[in-house]
Amino acid sequence: MARSMSRTLAVEIADRVLAVVNPANRRLALGEALRRHGFPGAELGDGGILSDRQRLIDWLRETYGRD
């Protein structure tokens, strides 16, 4: 069974990723946070997701959330 990400964890990961000052390093921080919590990496795409907290939370929930 695949892991499912809670809203609380999505918020925690988003806050940690957005705390990284250099936007170029946020993608790396996201990958590391996902690995740390046992989630596989996923294609993030473009669109400014890594600069908007709510969009990042929504993406995490859509990608890893409960059905």
C-alpha cells in the first residue's frame, strides 16, 4: 500500500521548503524532505509552486494525499 500524506505533514514540508532562501535550492529541499518521510519524488513542473505556500501544500496533497 502506498503511503498517504496528511495535511499536517504537507504543511510542515511546505513551511520547511519555503524557509530555504535560495529558490534554486527549494527543489532540492523538497526532494530531501519527501525522501526523509518515505515518499518518492515526483515531477513538480513549473508554475511557481515553490514560491507559493498554499499551492505547494495543494500540490503535495494532490500528489501524495489520501483518496
